[in-house]
Amino acid sequence: MNTLTVGTRAIELDKDGYLVNLQDWSAEVAEALAAAEELELSAEHWEILELLRGFYQEFQLSPATRPLIKYSALKLGPDKGNSLHLNRLFKGTPAKLAAKLAGLPRPTNCL
């Protein structure tokens, strides 16, 4: 079991770096997870992370890339709901990396 230290808290991570307990997520945890991925979160990143958390609340699952793109296009418009935008933000693995940073489980059908 891996851990991520955020302030004085030790957050448990699974072998792939996803949160073991989804309740451990916070903005500070997201920042720490992003730093571990050598990524600095911008307003555009946060927009997608909030969108993903809403998707998870509604459907109880983390979307794979295609549903993430469709959902982003539906909620944010075609300028932000496309693979180029999401790949640029999340280093070519938007569904997996964005889910990790949003404190959600790994999308089930992502390699």
C-alpha cells in the first residue's frame, strides 16, 4: 500500500496511485496527486475535475475517455469537450489521470 502525505495526513493509495478511500479527497490532495505526476493544476484542470466528480455522483462510475469527452462537450461545449483539449491537460491519458486527480476510482475499461 502506498501513501501520500498531505500536511500531517497520510492518505492511502492503491498500487496505481488512486485513493483507497474516496472520502480522503480534497483540493489539497488533488494538488499533491498532481505534483506527484509533475502537473500543476490550472483553472482548466479544475473545471474537468469538478465535472468528473459530478459525473461520478450522478452515475457512480468513472468514465472512460469517450464518455468523458461526450460529457465534457455536453456540459462545457465543443471547445472543451474534445480529445485534443483533454489530452493536452492530462498528458495524453485524460480518463485515467483526471479520475486519479479527482479522487475517483480508475475507469474500469481503461488499460
